[in-house]
Amino acid sequence: MTHEAVTGAAGLTAEELTGGPLVVSSPIDGNELGRVAVHAEADVAAVVARSQAAFRQWRSVPAPRRGEFVRQLGEALRARKSALAELVSAECGKIRQEGLGEVQEMIDICDFAVGLSRQLYGLTLPSERPGHAMRELWHPMGTCGVITAFNFPVAVWSWNAALAFVCGNPVIWKPSEKTPLTALAVQKIVDEVATGFADAPEHLNQLLIGDAGVGAALVNHRDVPIISATGSTAMGRKVGPVVAGRFGRTILELGGNNGMIVAPSAELDLALRAIVFSAVGTAGQRCTSLRRIIVHEHVYESLLEQLKRVYADLSVGSPLEDGVLVGPLIDRQAFEAMQQALERAREEGGAVTGGERLLADAYPDGYYVRPAIVEMPAQTDVVMTETFAPILYCLKYASFDEALALHNAVPQGLSSCVFTTDVREAETFVSAVGSDCGIANVNIGPSGAEIGGAFGGEKETGGGRESGSDAWKAYMRRQTVTINYSDELPLAQGINFEV
Ligand code: NAD
């Protein structure tokens, strides 16, 4: 399928794909996919004003009816699944299976949100005063600004938007400047569903296409009470204080440095498969990608030998070809960052296998690499840093306490796992003294979370939670209500205040 066919199948018109200043290239071969229009920072105020108007209508639509809108959105996504997935692959370089998986996540979160729309429960609480009733209500909060990264160009929007919509909020979406086409395609689907849905206001979901500057203008705007920002820790370091400074709320989903402990009792076959999927899937460009393995000294040599064998045979190539498991890096900058990290790892005592550029003749403007295995003598600076590429650092341990200490010593805290059949180690890993991450798995790799759980991490990962469980509460404001149905006016704490 040509790039033109892909963009056409996703519903983008020739007009949308030409004439703008933002050049979008496919990481598959560097070919231009389109030139799209961008917003200026000065446009943000008008976009926010339109969103506020949408909010005034949407907040009064009953939540289950808002859920019905999201149900229809999920149906529309089901109908477009393969075309949208193909565009995801073309624009961000994911293999077909992962592109399809990404759109499936959008569908799953819509299903989740439909049920949620009838479960935005508050509590009833016993009042200490006679003839009084106390309860908690959850109300829509207002515009939710959603800033997304290139590597999940559509799913992250949906984790936020599906919840925001059922919670009564409109959305302003600032996608990565590297992946605006998938965002334009999704906006079309939302618009189409909204047009046929009488209760949906205009501008329920709006796009802001552009770079960090337009994102910063959104972050700065005092009429955007929620900013959900997904991207690097460097971005979160800028966004967090700005939103805090105006007393807004952030949901920060930032970088990870995800580890796996492989214990001597582990089923090495399972561990091996989990390592390969988590470390090389999406070419190491997932926030939950496996970046460190901490392996017991008794099984280290045999695991590394098998791992090197599998890595040597990995099929690297165009993500649109069947059988390929590793697609390209997003761009030249990502390739250079990978090479610099490998150079630094060598300087810090690491032994590197792989990491070289592949297929340069077939794709001079595509950046394909053999995923790298780096055996490190210690957890040095480069290991503590997230490099968004398929580099797997390998460390050895002797005692489980040592493994846990190494595991938790990095500044990031997104996803983690242990492979063990020892119940003490498994339970310790998920206990208060175990992994310090937002996600902790036993005998499962760190990537590929389900939408039913709350997703996010601690420390430099930002502390935000999105998607399932009670993550919806971050999109609403809590109101504590006390009603006096007596003919007295007793004060709390028994205070006597006679006038
Ligand atoms: P990035 O930080 O370069 O950009 C992310 C988004 O932030 C883009 O839309 C960008 O335009 C915007 N942005 C950058 N600076 C901004 C500012 N000052 N104000 C407002 N917006 C700004 O990240 P990327 O390269 O697109 O994605 C890779 C990074 O994202 C990795 O660090 C990865 O771990 C992280 N990530 C985290 C999660 C998670 O859920 N924790 C998910 C996906 C990606």
C-alpha cells in the first residue's frame, strides 16, 4: 500500500495534506506523507474560548448520555481500525500488529468509559450532626488539555479523552509534531460521531497542531484546569511548575527506565520471551520498554547467551512487511541519541553487542538498527538515563536485596517486573519494600499494560494516573455537600455560638 493510499484510507483529504508548513515524513523510508497547517500560539486563546463554550453545554448532558457518545465513538473506531492502524504504522513506524493493538486500546478504553459513565460514584458519609446528611459529588472540571508523545500517537489521547468526555469535559489535544496526521484522522472520526449526536456540542474535541511553543501556550492558559501531558521528563519539568503556578491540575506521564529482575528460580524460557518483546518491541520506543535486566549470577551466562542468539536473528525491517518484529526509529535524531548512549556505555565499561545501523542502502532516510545488548559492570550514569531506543543494559546480582536496590536506584519509576517462582521474592517485589514503580509485574514483562488498571509511574515519571481503575477522579472536581433537613442549626465539633 502506498503512503497516499494509507492517508486516503484514513480519511485525510489532499487539501489537508498539502500547503502547510509542517512536513510529516514516514520513519519507514523518510518519504513525505504530507505538509500540514499549524496553529500559532496566538490561536490558543480562541481555541480555549470555544472549548469553554462546549463545556457549558456538555457538563449538563447526563453522564450516561455522554457515555452513549463514547460508545458511538468506540463503534466508529472499530469500523476504522485497520485504516487507522495502517496510518499509525506509516507515521510512527510501528509494526502492523502494534498499530492494530494501539487502535484496539482506543476501542477498549471507550468500552471501559461507557460503563464508567454510569459509575461516577460519590460517597454518602455519616454526619455528626442530627438531621444532617453528608455526601460527596463528582462534577465535571472543565477543559482537559492533552499533550501527547509520538510513540503512542492515538492511544494516549483516547485514554484521556474517553474519560474526560464521560466526566463532562471537552478536550484540546496537542499531538506530537512528529505525528499530526493520525491526530487529524482521529479528529475526523470524533467530528463525524459528534455531528450525528444531538447532545454533543461543537468543539468537544479540538486539535492544536504545532510544536512545543503551541503546547506551552495551552499549558499556560488559566482556563484549562487539567493538563494531561505525556512525553519526556524534560518536558514534564517545564510543564509541571507552570500548571502548579496557576493552581491547575496535572496528569504527568513521563519517561521510564524499566527493569526486570531475573531470579535463579525463574522460568528462563518465559523470561527470555518477555525480555525480547519488551526490549525490542516498538523498536524500544515505548515508555514501558525494558531497558535494564538485573540477572542472578547463576543464570546470567546462560540467559545472556540465549538472548544474544535471539537478538542476532531478529527480523528488522519495514513495519508493513509480514514477519518483521522491529521497525525503524522515529528519526535521525533518535538514531544519533542511541549511538551516543552506546558510546557512553563503552566509556563507562560496557560491552556492546549490536546497535549498528541496518538497511541503510534500502532506506537511506530510514533509521533501522539492530537492537543492542550492553553488559555493564555497574549501574553507571548512562544506565540511569532513559535513551528512547532499543538498548538493553544487563547487570548481575548475588542477593535479592542487592537486585531490589539496583532496581530502585534509577530516578524514573514507571514499570517493573520480576521473573521468579519463589513466592517470597514475588511477594516482596510487590510489597511496600519492593518495586517503587507505578506498575509492578510478576512473570510478565514491563510493557503492554491493559487499560483496566490505572497507568502511570512515580518519581521522574511524574506521578500521574490515566486509563482504568479510579483514574477518572483526576478529570472531575470533588464536592463535599452537607444538607441540614432539621429545624435546628447545630455546629460541628459541638461549638456553641449563640447570637
Ligand atoms: P517529548 O517530550 O519530546 O514531546 C512530547 C510532547 O510534549 C510533544 O507533543 C511536544 O510537542 C510537547 N512538548 C514539549 N515541550 C513542551 C512544553 N514546554 N510545553 C508543552 N508541550 C511541550 O517526547 P517524545 O519524544 O514525543 O516522546 C518520548 C518520551 O515520552 C519518552 O521519554 C517516553 O518515555 C515518554 N512517554 C511516556 C509515556 C507515559 O505514559 N509515561 C507514554 C509515552 C511516552
